[in-house]
Amino acid sequence: MRDPAPQTRLLLAACLALTLLLFGSAIATRAEAPRVLPSGQLPHDSRLGPLKNLDGYFPFHPFASREAWTKRSEQLLRQMRVGLGLWPMPSKTPANAVIHGKVDRPEYTVEKVYLESFPGHFVSGNLYRPKGRKGRLPGVLCPHGHWANGRFQDTGPKEIRQQIVNGEERFEVGGRHVIQARCVQLARMGCVVFQYDMVGNADSQQLAHRPGVREKMNTPENWGYFSPQAELRLQNMMGLQTYNSIRTLDWFSELPDVDPKRIAVTGASGGGTQTFILCAIDPRPAVAFPAVMVSTAMQGGCTCENACYLRVGTGNIEIAALISPRPLGMTAADDWTKEIATKGLPELKQHYKMLGVEELVMAKPLLQFGHNYNYVSREVMYHWVNKHLKLGLEEPIVEEDYKPLSRTEMSVWDDKHPRPPGGDDYERSLLKWITDDSQRQVAALLPKDKQSLARYREIVGGAVDAMIGRGLPEPGTIQAANLHQQELGEWRTATFLIRHTAAGEELPAVRLEPKSWNKRVVIWIDKMGKQSLFDDGGMPKPAVRKLLAAGVAVVGVDLFGQGEFTADGKPLAEARLNGEDKQQTYAAYTFGYNHPMFSQRVHDVLSTIALMRSGETPAEKVDLVGLAGAGHWVAAARAVASSAVDRAVVDTDGFRFAKLTAVYDPDFLPGGAKYGDLPGMIALSAPHPLWLAGETAETAPGTAPQEWSVAAAYQAAGQSDNLTVFAGKEQDKPSAAVEWLLH
């Protein structure tokens, strides 16, 4: 046979190439999961927009009834306590307070005080006591803000003289020492006053005030603040500072000359943050007066004012509302609080009115002054305290001049009372004590019976609820949209969007359904999204086909950051952060205002469950499957959804939050390692049916004392038979899981 002509050879080659191209394209098309949106179009999802940050807008929407507010306040208080690392409260140890170095003034005395909040960690300050008073007296706690040198603050005389001219101050001494000024005046008014240091200020030098992210403190063991390991256990400087305030209140309220039922708290700026946070989470203070801090605008710029979860879905106005129905007074200035009269105060007034005490909230705008706690602002506070601590003083109350304390007279440390150790090693030792104490408390929650299981659910389950930040959506709140159906032989395929309109979220999803459907749905969650339902040829994988053959519908979904959420279809490798340098960014500046990506993906699973339960053709049974690196999302969703999930398949693949080393890891969950890590979360599945895989002999639940025993939770619930632990080969997991689901 002779060779074809050159033109013929070229034509044959072209035809062959075209055939291969078309065949290859067909294979490539079949190898992709069906798209819901046109190629190149991303879901209309609010989470793809800018992250919230501390400079956003944080309105408060008052509740219509006391019952609705009670439910919300309980949820918010738990969220705050979890974020601050105070859920449960650390084990309280003796304060071992030392009072010494009395300074005598004609109308009052001043003493030096230091006490231990944690063993070896000291709160320092000055105690002012009025003279000539008998019995238990009203008390005032005075945290300070970000004044240079804190309690030792001394502003230059030239600046103060100008303030006197401007009407900001009455006396030079009072202006130069504004922190002392209010303590002196309150003591003259008959109050016992304790002014104490912020961490890293004045005599509190064991830790720096803003040490920030430091590579040397990011270690698997013996870490420091701001590290991933600290955040994974909700150990933060704001939590430390808040706990200092709580322990200070413990000690102060037990002083023999203080009436524990008549204690006020007041501070400005960062001290204002300490004031309303303490009074929000602790019911003991009777009166609160946070100055120039509470607003719908900037929420607090220092690391000492931010913690993961603290302001997710809320803000300082609503947090301040937790003080109700106790008296809440505020001042505003020409700063971020300047709009309080129209944004914040009206809502607080409405809230207090709903509680029947509208007159107990007040804000005084003093917009002629910048950020301050000057004489004019202090005068507003004196009248508020006089009225609500029932001091009975004739008004107006006028602040008088005084002789200030020298630094030597104020400082609590001297030769007889040496300064305690500080620095990096001390910081590590403090966090080790906090970690060990927390682990002891968590270990004590190990369920042994139904009563202890209920306590475990309250603490660990409550923490998980706060960290995930959303429950199962109510029926009817989730809809399917853009539905497109196609017949594929023995089953039909539907592509659609799962829409959570109120949250501004939509998820691309695919549903494979047999033509004879038995009203059961398996939601198949995978790290690759809905693509995981299909093999390389674009056909359902064997495990999925087996479910379909049994009459079960299977749903795959692109969770946030998967599949159609990304331009290339690959899962996001990093979570976004607020901050230009991801290595140096403080986690709370992002996760104090935004849900972590881990939580967002769990939200998506919950939305999918809700739709399957209450859509146009609701399923009678809904199961969850998380294999090949998706088990941790399913475990969290099951913990929140509880009995809304009939059967759950969780393959942990050995995952532990404690193994994460970066806050921008997509699976980073602040607090994830604190409550027994992933096994602690899985144990919340009890008593509902669970198939568990991925745990080696070293990490299997119940085999290591540092891990939560999932088996113990099921035994405590009296449902040990509902737990199946798979110990077979990796390649056998899908078929074994499906076999368990069907039988």
C-alpha cells in the first residue's frame, strides 16, 4: 500500500487530533461535578466581601420583651466568657493580699496593695479610704486607660494650663494627675476607692502591655500570649485583664469597710472597656460609669480590648446593655463616641424602658473636648455615683484641689516588698498554670452518668455552641434556588443553590436521587466539596452508587472556600485575616469580629441539614458523612444539630486542633484545643448513632488520658451500642461507612 499524499496525511492527522480533543474534553467535562453557576461566576455570598474589623459599625437592636432579652443575654454572656477564656472560670486561688505603706492626708488615707489573681501573678494599686466614717461604706473600683505610665500618670504643666483656660480642668494638680484626682474626690465623698494597674503599666511589669506576636513564643509547648497555641486555648491578654478585675472585685468586696452591695466601677478609654466588660459579665457591681468608650463605632483598638469571639454578631452597645437593669452612666467626647446621642443611647433608652427602668441609663456628650476623663467628665460621674450609690451628698459636687502622691508614695514595691519576677519565662509559666488548670477542669467533666453528661454538655457543649456561633437554622429560613434537574438513567441529578437569605449566604449543591426515593438523605461532606461524589469519569463513586441503589438520596455541597467559591475550584489554602502581615497579625483583630472559616463551613453543613429537613420535599431521615479530611466539620455540625442528624460518619484522619501552627490555617478554631480538642467535640454526639474512624491506637478515644473518651460519653448516656469504631484499612472506609449507614 503506498503512502497517502501529503495533503491526505495532514487531513488525517487533523481529524485524529480533533477527535482526541473532543473526546478529551468530554472526559474532562464528565470528570467535573455539575456546576450550579456559570463558569467564572462566584456565589453571591456576603462572606466573600470585606472582613469586619474594630472600626466598623456596631448597632444594637433592642428586644421587644424581657423573655427575648433573657434568652439573648444568656447566649451573649456565654459567648463573652468563652472568648475571654473564662468558661469555665479558672480555679480561684488565695489572693494573699498585702496592704502596706499608708500615706495620711487630712480627709483620707492611701495604702499600697498587691494581690494574686493567679498564683504568682500580681494585681497592684492604691487603696483610698475616707477618714471619720464608720460601718460598711460604698466602694468604687477604678481601672485606668491608656495614659502614659498608668497610675503614675503626670501630664506636663504647660499642657494643663491650657486645659484650665479651655475649661477642661479646674486645678493644675487635678489636670496633671487625672487618675489620682477622681480617687481623691470619691474618697472625700465617703467612698472606699481602689485604683489598680492595667497589665504592663505602673507596678504591673511582669508582662508587657502589648507584647504582640513573637516567633519565639510560638512553640508546641510552653508558649506565650498571642501564639496560635494560646489562641487555641482562648488565652488572651484581655481575658487576663478581665480576670484581674474579677479577682480584684473578689478581694475588694470582702474588705471589712466596704459594702459589697454598693460598689461602682468607673474608668475611661481602655479603662472604660474594662469597666463595661467587668460589669457585663459580673452581676456584683451596682453602678457602672464607662467614660468615652461605649459607642457603635470603634470598639477598642488595643490588644487588651480584643478577644476572639467577643464581638462576633454584637458590639459594645449591646455588651453595655448586659449591665441592665443596673444604673449605667457614660460620657462622650469628640472621638469615636461623638454620635452616642443618636446612635447607641436611644437604643439603650428603649432597652432600659422595656425593663421598666428608663431613667437608669444616661450618656452626656461633651463634644467640645477630645478623648478625656477631665474635670467636666469626672463631675458628671460624681453626680451619677452620688445618686445611685445613695451617698446623700448635696449637689452640685465640686472637685477641690489636693496634694498628689509621689511615685514613691504610690509604688507598691520596695525593699521589704520586692518586685516579682517577669519576662518571657514567667509568661510561659503563667500560661502553663492556666493550661494545666483548664485541663484539670475539663478532665473532671468526663461523663460517668447521665447527670455528669448533662454538666459536660452544659460546659463543653456550651463552648462549642459559642465557637461555632450558630445553631441549626429554623424551618423555612433556608431555601433552594436555581434548581435544574436532569435524568441520568436510574437516578436524577439536581443542581441548586442553598440560600440562607438572612445571613447573605448561598452554597452550590448537587443532589443525586434514585427514582424510587425512600425519604432518606445522606449529606456527603468532603474537603473537595461536591466534586467528591464523582469519580474521574464523572460518574458517582461506588459508595455513592451503593446508597442510590438502596433508595437513598445523596447531597454534595461546596462549603465556603470550596469548589465554586474559588476561581480554580481548589479549596482555599489560607483564611483571610485583618492585617497586612499574616505572620504578625493578632488573631482577635479578625476572629473577634468574624467567624473563623472552620465555623463558617460548619454553618454551611447546618444550612444543608435544615434544608433537607424542611424543604419542599423534606426527608424523614438525614445522615451526615465526613470522610477523607472532613470529619472534623461533621463532628462539629453533629454537636450543634444533635438529633436533627440521624446517623453520622466521622473520619477524623487523626486531626487535632492542637497540631495547627498558624492562625490563618483554614481549620484554625480559637478554643478548639481547650475542651478536649476534637474528641471532646465528637463526644457531644452521644447518644445518637456514630461511626468513628481515623483514630490510631495512640489517639483513639478512651486510650489516652489527655483525650476525651467518646466511649465514656456513650456509656454515660446508656447507648454504648450506638458507637461504632472502625479500625480497618484506609481504602475500606467508604464502603464500611456506607454498610453501617444502611444496616
